[in-house]
Amino acid sequence: MPRRNKSADARLGMPEREPPAKRAGLQNTRDFLRTGWRDAPPDGLAEEPKPRAWAVGLDRFTLAFTNAALDGEWTRLVAARTRALWLRSLLSATVYQALRHAADVAQFGPAPPPVVRTRLGLACGQVVLFALAYCDLLAPSQTAIAANAFGYGLVELALVVDRLRPRVAPGDWLHVTYGLAWFVVPKMSALQFFPAFIGSCAILAWWSLLSLATMPPPPRDAAMGVLGDAWRLVQKFAGMSAPPAGRAAAAAACEGVKCAQQTLRALENWDPAGSMAGRRTSWMDVTAGMALVVPVVVLFNVVAYSSEKSVKERFVLRSALAHEHRHDVRLSLLGDDATAMLQRVSDAVGPF
């Protein structure tokens, strides 16, 4: 069976280097006599190598390299940066739970014990993940980072909406933009574009479902808070629940003069302040909230897409320079005093 000896260039999809003798062209008189004067370059100059093409495929949706080996090289290159960003986001998520609990107590009063236990569980979970990732017991893969961020976001948004009931105002939708900034925006998120895009759309859909669930008044024996409201909403749209019989009985009892008297009595006893205080989420609230949040989420994803695409383009160019000319090109940002950097360059290439 023939032995496969695939070079690193071929494995990454790059054109293999030509041997030095072939690049140099005609080297001596023997080559000249063998090839003939027609093939000789003028004035005995060496023949220049022909330019070679290297096509790199990049999926337009996922921004993943079509060459598996090149994609693996990219993953190994950004592994340290991904780990550092994830550790920072885990610490931020832990501190956020303490700050959010203090803000809820200041705005709404003491939190119910189940809410306190849930927030404590979220904070402890982030601390455990931080310890595992810091000790290299858990690899910072895109799957692990996305699963943790998505689960954390689902629980956190459910807690927020449960405290905001019965009304989710348009300004409350800004909670989503703050959370998705840590989920999508580069330099803040350890996720790459595609998992961040899928997760941000799912988080926005979850918040929209919770907001819509606060619109209808819950039954008197309702339990489970906002999660129960969301489940009843899903049952209603899926046709799994029958309309309450009490509503039909009330409509049948309200007939003629008696119904008019009940309506007038309700109007006389109506309290505008109490009505506004107990106001529920309306379609106008949901529409205004979506108008605030959806453009921002689209902008976040456009920035993430453009940033990752440009970074991968620079990665390909650096790989090509290292392959063809053995150059390692890096960009350094100079401060006001660039004396030290200029001195290092002068030592390397000589005085200017």
C-alpha cells in the first residue's frame, strides 16, 4: 500500500513550494544546452517563478473555512483569546447577579425566596464553570460557551419578567440589548458569529414570548409565575386548552337593563390611578419594544459578522506570507512614546 506523505502546505490547501533548483531557472551551461536558446531568458537572467493561486473557501453564513485543517489552525490560534474572554464573562455574570438582586430589592422590595435561590444558583454555577475552565478541566469550546450563555439568559430573563409583571413596558426591553451585547459583540463575547447569531435570535424570541404571556390576565388559581403564563399562552395558540366556561356564563347573565346597570356601576367605581397601576402589557408595548430592540440586535450581528470576516481574511494573508516568504507580520499599536519600539526595529534591520 503506498505511503501518504502529505506536506503541511498541501494539508492546509496551499500550493506546495517548488524545489530551489526549479525556481532558479537555468543554472549552468548544461541546462542551457539541454533546453535550447529559445527557452533561455534574456541576458542570462534567472527565470522568475510563475504566480500561483491559493483559493480559500469561507462559508458565507457560518464563516467557517471549507478546509478542515485550516479551520483547525484558526481554532488553535484563537483558543487562548476565547478562553480569556470566557473567563472574563463568567466573572461578569457572577457579579451581575449580586448587582441585579440589589437593584430589584431597591425597586420592588424584598425578593421572594425562590427568586433569591435561583439567583444564588446562577451565580454559583458561573463560579464552578470559572474554576473548571481556569484549571483547564473544561475546554472553552463554542458548544460549551453557547450552552452556558443560552441557559443563563433563559433563566435571567424569566426572573426579570416575573418581577415586572403585570406589565412589560417598552423601556424594559433594553434588558435584552444589555444581555445580548455580552452574547454577540466582539471583544465582549467569546462566541463566534454563527452560534452568537443563533443564540441572540433565540433569546429575543424567548423575551417576546414572556412579554406576550403577561398580556392576558391569569386565572385565579394560577401558579408558576411567568412560566405558567407562557405555558398557558403556548397552549392557547396550539389549541390545547378550551375557553373558560365562566366567561360564557357571565355573557349569558348580562342581558338587557341589568347588564347596562352593571356597566354604569363599574364606570362610576373606576379609579384611573388604580387602573394604570394594574395595567397589563398591551400590543402597543410589545410593538414599541420590538422597534427598540430588533434594530440593535441586527446591528450587533452585522458588527460581529464583519469583524470575524476581516479577522479571518488577515489570518489567511498572514498564512500566505508565512508560506511564500516566511514573513511573520503583526500589527502593533504605538503610544505617544514609540522610542522603545523604534529601537527594537533599528536593532533588527539597522539604522534608518
